[in-house]
Amino acid sequence: MNYSCYDCKYFCNNPAEIEMSFPGLNSLSSAYASVRGEAGICSRRELFLLPVKKCGYFEPLLSVSGKVQGHLN
């Protein structure tokens, strides 16, 4: 499978979380805007990025049952 940071436990693209991480963002726009696309925050590297590929810090997002979950499943 071709995983990307979208499938990583460190990646979050929840609009509410993004707005909390960037105070004042909603004065310019909103994290709920469609122009943001799938972009999100990598908490491991402290970056705002598109989930294009995975990096060396990639750790799969696990479900409650311990199985790998992600947008490809």
C-alpha cells in the first residue's frame, strides 16, 4: 500500500484543531474553507502540509482493535 501522512498518527486535518493551532487564522479565512483541501498539521514535525507522501517519522494510524486504519482501507 502507498501510505501518506494522511494515514499517520501524527497527522491531523481536523478544521477545529487547525484553528486552535493557528490563533487568528479565522480573521483571514477559516480552516473549514475548501481551499485548504486535505492539508493538515504534522504534530511530530510541527508542519502544516498536504498529505502527499509519508516521511521517516511515519507511524500508521491504528484503530481501537489495533489494525492499521487510514483513507486507503
